[in-house]
Amino acid sequence: MARLLLFARCRELAGVDSIEIDFPQSVPRSVADIRAEVGSRYPMLREMLPRCILAADHRPMLESDSIEPTSELALIPPVSGG
């Protein structure tokens, strides 16, 4: 099981600061799989998920990338600044 950290608006919408992600039989999962699970469990995040970066071990990941069960995960919403 891995922990997905939520930040900023994602944390506010979900009402939690992290989500436990299951990895059945310790098999790696794709970023797309993890996004789908998060959207299913937290419907209030569905609209925002496509605009968020999913990072594993401090690296931004592509949708097709595999995530290991031991990875540290983060869901990073869009940011702006000036």
C-alpha cells in the first residue's frame, strides 16, 4: 500500500491530506489506474484530476508510467504565481 499526498485545492476538496492506494499482490500500477481509483473514491476530485500532476518519488509521471508499491506519491494541482 502506498500513500498519496494531497496538496492545496485537492486537499480542500477531498477533506483529507492523504489517501491510501492499494497495490494488490505488490504489482506496479499505472498512473492512469491510480487516477481512476482516486476519481472513483473521491468524486469531488474528478474534474480537477486531468489538470493535476501525479508525482512518484519526487518525479512527475506520465499516464503510462508504472508506479511501484513502495513509491511516495503526490497529487499536485495547478499552481499560479507572479
